[in-house]
Amino acid sequence: MNDLTLSGIDVPVASSDNGIWGSDVVAQMLRALDIPYLALNPGSSFRGLHDSLVNHLGNQQPQMLLCLHEEHAVAVAHGYAKVTGKPMGVILHSNVGLMHGVMAIYNAWCDRVPMLILGATGPVDAAERRPWIDWLHTAKDQGALIRPYVKWDDQPVSVAATIDALIRATNLTRSAPQAPTYVCLDVSMQEKRLEEMPPLPDPKRFAVASPSVPAAAEIDRAAELLRDAKAPLILFGRMSRSEGDWGRRVALAEHLGASVLTDIKTAAVFPTDHPLHAAKPSFFLDAQAVDAIRAADVILAFDWVDLGGTLRQADSPLSARVISVSLDHHLHNGWSLDHQALAPADLHLAADPDAAMHLIADALGAGHGTAPAIRPTLPALAFDGERPLDVVSLAAAMGEALRDEVVSLVRLPLGWATEAWHFRHPLDYLGIDGGAGIGSGPGMLIGAALALKGSSRLPVAVLGDGDTMMAASALWTAAHYKLPFVAIVSNNRSFYNDEIHQERVAKQRQRPVENKWIGQRIDEPDIDIAAIARAQGLTGIGPVRTVDALRDAVVEAVKAAKAGASVLIDARVMPGYNPAMAAGMTRHAGQTPKG
């Protein structure tokens, strides 16, 4: 029995099965496939499955998580996967629910995380449709709505075909490269009465594909290039949350004496306060990162997001030999260019990045390193209580209040000063949303908090005000299921990202930059975000407007979270980004960062 069921929430009364139904088979198969949770917003298209989950399985293994919007349900599964590397389930009502969830599915696709998405449709057999509503909620090819950004989809119509589809979808989402899969369940199949429960196949007989590894000759070639390098550079991108993998990455870099770059768009993969870490992790390269690329004679990139665009930012002919380790090409298609710019590769190892990393380390004779200790995260900024509250002093105030806490930073805003915090463990920071879709932060925080519940870690997220307001109703799910976390809303009362863009356009056209705020500011009336949180059962603090006040608020929030509360702090910050972020957003393609 999982922890949420033990809380006494959403426990159904005992039920006696009166017959076996198609949806009972689906529910049993989900349990056999070890899907722990199903996030959903209710819908009649899966009413049969809903009944089976409650009255046949007792709302255990999997347990339903009620969300107030389908996009939140997908975001919850996304946040869960970022911690665990494993899929949970999502159920989306018919075509209309799928349409609501589309943005969040695209985020999960771009972030390459696993999840099993179940859809549902009215009767495929038109003769069985109720007037009006079943016609609106039935599509011949529902998966076509999301096919360009899921790994695989199916719309089976029989119980036997549904069993096969669930096994295939679960295995495919778990195998590298990971991405969401989608299975649409016919309502008639769900509500078909069966003579008996059919024998279910053992999922162990359908093994998930083992990680791809390169041929020995390719590993030897990579090792030879690295062994001969005078100035190797390692780009650690999308990699595992494993402590053992983390230790081996450090050992490999130290063995080579290689400079290292990491990316704020992806989760923590290497200690950012290590002497070999050459520049702060960032959305766009700064001058130090560019210098590291220019100085390198061999670049080893492990599933780096936008390798081609990163190397182009160095703005000079690339003389370094490039070894690219990635399976991402298996997900590239013509609909979306989320796979980014074409990247040079003198040697492309089509392999799981961590598996290949261990083989390269073995070939070079690198040690295994030591697993990182779980300890308080090290803030990098000094606390100055006299400073105004902006994105930099906000980070300093958080660091002062959380200095003795073991936290996981679930989300950070675009304006975050990336030098503000050091990451020393794979769960210290979980990365961004993947597709840059606003409205994902609260749901992803809830999913991460679900995965971290009962651990030694406190989930902490810094959310934007626009992101929070787009998904404010997601907060109810956290309160309902008693998921402890601390959310700090960096509230500049603006869609400030677009103010930066409007300022750039105004300057190009020699028009008044003073007008950049129009159509961007979230003000008059002011929104009391803490009150919105309190209205849904959270502990809402604020608004707070000074650095000292924010530090005190975070201390109070930590105490409440340790007692089991979901806490939100409304922190009023002055608009602005750190200089490197602002420069990167307004820089033309190929323009070199200035020191």
C-alpha cells in the first residue's frame, strides 16, 4: 500500500465484484505493469475504467490523483518522472481532454521523460453512440492530435488488443530514448461484460529493451581521441539521477583533466562547484563557456540539448573533434524541430549516454569515483538583507533560509541567476519543463513532491507569476493529497520575458522603449497569489517585499512543510533578468557573448 493511501484520503468503501468487465482487465494490467499513480480529470469516456480502478482495485496500485485540469495531470506525471526516471499514468477524457493536455504532452516530449497516457473515446461503432455527446467525443484517429510528439500510440478496440497495446506502450516509454506514449481506450471495450477474467500475460516475458551500447571499436576510437587530447571538454546533458553514474562522471572528468559544462535546461549531472566546472550552467552561453569551447581540441557531448546551436554560439570555425553520445535521433521527425540545430560529430555513438560514459571510462582506466553525499545544497551568493528584492537577492535570501536543509530545486525561472546556487547531487536540481510552455510549473512541482514524499529532501520551486496563474488550480491537488513542498513565486507582476523582446523591437525601430510594458504587466488589479493558495487549502504567505522578509518567510515555510503542508510564498520582486540571460535572449543567431 502506498503512502498516499495510508493517509486515509480517497479510500473507497468495500465493493463486491458483480461480474468481469473489459475495464477490469485494463485496471489489472496497469497494476501488473507497475504503474503507481494515474493523474486525471474525470470524464465519461473512461467511466468504465474509473469504476474498475475504484471498485475492482480499491483505488490502490494504481491510485488515482484528481486534478482540476488535464494539463495539470500531464505536468504531475512529468514532475514525477524527472525525479524517478519512471513513468506514472495519466488519463485524458476523450478528444476534448486530450486537447487540454496537448501543451503539457509537448513539454514532456521535449524533455524526453517517460509517461503512459491513456485516452478514451466514445463508441468506435457509430451505431452504439448516444445522440449528440458521443459524436462530439469520438474521433476516428484520436492519436493524430499528438502523434508528432509521442513515441508511439494506438487505439485498440478489443480487450486482447488493449492488453498488447498497454504492454507495448509501457515498454516503449521506459526504453531509451524515453518519451510519452498514448493508448486510446474505446468506451464499448471498457463496458463489455466478459464471461471471466482472461489470463493476463506476465510483463516479465516482455522485457524492456536493454540500453544501447556502441561497438567496442567505437569505444576504443573515442578513448583514443580523448587520450590524445590536450584540452578535452565534456558537455554533460540529459543523464540519469543515479548517484553511481554521478560519481563516475566526476571520475571520468578528473581522469582526463577535462573542462566540464552543464546546462540549466537539464537536471543536475555534475557538481557545479568542482574545479573542472568551467562556467555557470546557463540557458545561453556566457563568455566563460565560449572560451571553454574555443580552447577545446576534443569535445565529448552526452545527449546535450541543442549541441549544434551551442557550438555555433562560439562564433568561430570549430577545430575541435566532436564525439556525440546520444540516441535522440530516434525521436527526430519533420513536424517539430525540437531536436534543434544540426550538430557536427566526428564520431556519433548511438548509445544510452550513461551506459556509454561507463564504457569510455573503463577504456580509459578511470576509477568509479564516489557517490555524492546527500547534504544541504550550497548557495553561492552572499546574503545582504539590505538589498532590494530582485531575482538575485531572492536567491540569496533562499540560500540563507535553506542553508541547513536538503532540498530539491524543482523549477527555477528564466530570470534566475544561474551562479546563485551550486548543485552537488543529481536531485539538487531537476531542470526546466522541456518545451518552454508556461503553466507547467505548479503541476510539475506536485509530481516531484509526490515522488520525493517520505524522502529526506524538501521540494522547493521558484515559479513565475504568469506560470503560477495559468496553473493556479493545480495547487488544490497538492493540498488534497498532503504533499509537502515550498513554492516561491518570483512575482514581478509581468510577462517580463516579452517586455525584453518588445524593448529589443522598439530599439531596432527607434520607437519608445517606455511602452514595452503595455499588454505585458499583470497589475491593476493586483493579484493576491498567496490568497489564491490559501483558498485551495495551502499555507499561503505574503506578499513579501524585502529580502529579510523573504528569508523569514522561507524559514516559516520550511517548518510548515516539515509538518506536512504545501506552502506558497508570494515574493514581490523588481522586474529584471540576470545580465547573461537578458543578453542571450536579445542576441542574434551566431552573435558571440561578450565578457
